[in-house]
Amino acid sequence: MRPTQFAADTIIALLGNQTIASLAEVMAALGAGASRRTAFRKLKDIDARTSYSHRGGYYTLDQLADFDERGLWSFAGVRFSRAGTLRATAESFVNHAEAGHFVDELDNLLGVGTEDALRKLVADERLTRHKLAGQFLYCAADRAQQTHQVRARRLLLATPGLGQPLPDADLMPEELRAAIVLFASLLDERQRRLFAGLEALKCGWGGDRRIARLLGIDPSTVASGRRQLVERDVEVDRVRRAGGGRRPTEKKRRKSSPASKP
């Protein structure tokens, strides 16, 4: 008796119809006699993507996902990432973070609990952690990068009245957005660049584009301000670097008339 043949096309049709599917739904679509092992093999054959939420219990196809600029996508409360699993996603986000991440920050960004994944990544020496402000800051494994991240975080923690990152422009009340844009317009060139850089630091990954969009400035300007703050490359007495701006003009003195001489 020939073994039952299971077609991967049935999984593609299932996902095309409902966008995501659980393992149980995949097995049901394959038909009677389909085992978990068979389902996993067929999902691998079609390069199905596993969710990082719900313990990796849901699947989709890349062509169905609408990933945002951070590489994240959510459908019906199920979360997916371009990086793949929760552990891979957590590692990617920490490595891309200008100032590393505390657990609660990463939880908010990914919408799931990340502490266990972060601990395992540290145990596997894929990430490092440093005790700051009474909690662990998770940083890259690369020594130079982690030094940069710790320095950036210390700068943020030492900034008076730092507060939370600004919400996305689309979620911000119009009055608040208008007030922030007005405030930024009153700053000089250097102050505006550094203000934008500080807010981008607070936002983490994708902060340059997010703040640039809010303030209507170029992302490279935001990135420049961010780097200046982290590297402490700020000239206190200048708006521009030496040599920048207009050349000073010598004020001409009025010639005195003969009648005005004693």
C-alpha cells in the first residue's frame, strides 16, 4: 500500500485564505493521517515563517506579512518578525539599539515578555548585560559596541527630566505635535540637531526616521545629533563648527564732517 501523499499547496491555500494558521489548522488542512512531523516538513518546504509570540505556534508566508520599518508585523494579536524567533528578534533589537535595552523597554517594543529569551542569550554569550540604575541593561556581545551602548545609556540616565520616548507622530495628539514642532523651530541649528538626537536615542531602533518625520528634518541631521551626544562631541560656544556660517563683517565707521571737528 502506497503511503499517503500530502501536498504543501494545501497549506499555501489555507494561509492565503486566513493569513495565519496554527499547527493544528495546518495538520487539519493536510488531511487525515498527517502527523506533526509531516506538518513541520511541509511548512519548511514552503518557507513558512513562525510567530515569535504564542510560543511560535502560528505560521504565515512572507508575501502575506506587512512588516514595518523595524521588521515587525502583527495579525489578530499574533506577532511575527523578519528576524524569526523571539530569541533571534530580541538579539537583533539589542544589537541595533543605540543605548542597549532594559527588559521593560524590549517588552514594550515587541509586545511580549522577553526576560527569559534575554537571559538565554547572555548564557550563550550572544549578548551581555550590565547593572545600571538598579536593573540590567542588555547590550551587544561585541566589546566596542557594548561600551558605546553603556556610554549612551549613562548619558540618557544623567539627563534631567528625560521622561519617556515621544509617541509616534500618528498617535500623538495634534496639539502636542504642533507644540513640539513649534518648540523645535525656535531652537538654533545646533540645539535643534541635539534635541532631535536626544529624542532619537530615547526611541531606540528606528528613532532617527521617527523623529525626522515628526520634526520635518532630514534623518541624517538627527543621526548627526545623536552621534554628537553619545561621543560627547559638542562645542559649547558654537552653533556651527569653526569655519562654518557667514564670515564676520567689519563695521564701517562714519566719517566725521569738517564742521564737527573742534
